[in-house]
Amino acid sequence: MLRKIIIWAVVIFVIYYLATDPTGAGSLLHHAFNGLKEAGHQMTKFVNSL
């Protein structure tokens, strides 16, 4: 039950953050996607080195 409450609190906070600061939210998503892209590049380099 506590886990459900925490998940809903996080979801509500994210929605609030997106609604009140769209520029910051866009920046956060941009950095997150760049991190995923870099992780993909590193994984490719690792697999190619095998």
C-alpha cells in the first residue's frame, strides 16, 4: 500500500513539474536522452571490441 502511495506521489510531482516549468522539464528530458544515447554508444564500442 505504501508503495502505491509513493508511486502516485512521484507521478503527481512529475506532472506538476512539467506544468509549472516546461523549460526545465525540456532540459531534463534532453539530458536524459543524451545520457541514453551515450550509453548506447558505449555499449556499441564494448560489443565491437569483443
